[in-house]
Amino acid sequence: MTAKAEKNTVRMHAKRLGRELAMQFLFQHGFSEETDLEHAWEEFFEQASLEHDLKENRFARKGREYARELLKGIFEKIGDIDAVVNENAKKWDLDRMALVDRNILRVATYEMLFVGEVPPVVSINEAVEIARDYSGEKAGNFINGVLNGIKDSLDRPAREAVDKL
């Protein structure tokens, strides 16, 4: 690999993997009637490990742990999260959004509202990149707009981690 190609290669970090896995699980769960979330998660992760060629290593373990943490919080706070998204998605009801976009918004909104260690601008940037990978350029712009509205309504610094929320 050339130095230029090496420089342009982005190495995914475990939290990014966790965000993607959480979004994918929420997406799949949107089509499922499975009520045992733990069982559904184990089956999902087994399938995702094969599809994404995840090795049994620290990176995959950390990504999986972060996804579980996100999902636990999202399922506990889904009503609050959806209300905030609805309030900031002008002229868009959650039911009208593409399922992938809705779940990207849920993951990022959860982080911005309840995960102090992640600055809101990081959640936004990650969500936009995930949207571009899984949904499309226009979806990235839409998600950016909704999440920036949420960020502007927060009572916390946009570019800094905080100890407690």
C-alpha cells in the first residue's frame, strides 16, 4: 500500500462499530416480532460477525459492548428519544422516515442526551457518516439538520465531553 493510500485509509474505532451494530440491530428489530431482546441480540451479533468478518479480538469486543450499552439505553428511553427527534424533524414524522435514518437518529440522539463522554458534534459527525454509508448523501444532510437542531437545544457544550448528564 502506498503512503498516500495508507494516509487516506480510515481505521474504524470500536465506538463507530458499536454505533453501526446498534443501528443495524434496531433496523432488523423493526421488522421482527421477537420479544426476547437478549436472544435477538445474540443471533444478530452472530450473523453480523460473519457478514462483517469480525474477529474475536479487543476491537470487536469493545464494539459489541458499546452497541449493547447503546441499545439498553435506547430501549429504556425510546419514548424520550423519539419525542426529541420528532420535535426537531420539521415536517417529518418518525413513521415517514426511512427505517435506517430513523435508527441512525435514535442512536445519535441517545448519545447526545445520555452519554456525557461523547461530545454532541462527535455523535452528529458519526451519524452523518453512517447515513452516507447506509442510506445516502441526502439522508446525511437530513440527519445533520435534525441532529444540529437537537445539539442547539442541549444544555451542555457541543464540543466537549461532560462528566454527568
